[in-house]
Amino acid sequence: MRKIKHTFTTVEELVAFVVKAERCSFEIKVISNHLVIDGKSLMGVMIIGIGKQVEIICYNEAFSPEQLLDYAA
């Protein structure tokens, strides 16, 4: 399990994250306060919204969560 903290700044960034997450064969969670959302669910991640810090957890030791974000693509 690998974790990173991130703040989505645009809707486009959020959608790009979910598209990349959907391609992964392992589980990805996005946590904001008490909400735990499936990282492959666009509606779920959009509930959290823009401008809030979240924790992204990838349940795969060989995969870095940064790979799901635009700045690391």
C-alpha cells in the first residue's frame, strides 16, 4: 500500500486521475475527512470536489500514486 496527499485544482485534473485509475488492476481509494471513495468512480471522486486535500491510497507496492497525477505523467 502506498499513499500520497494531493489537492485537485481543476475538473480536468480530477477526470484525468479517474481515467488513469480505471486502467489499474488494483484497488485505489481517495480519502477526504471521513469519506472513503473508490478512486475509479468519477461520481464518487467528484463528490469530494476541487480544492480539498485528499489522501490517495494505491493497494500495490510496485505502483506509485504519483503516476496517477498529471504532474508525474
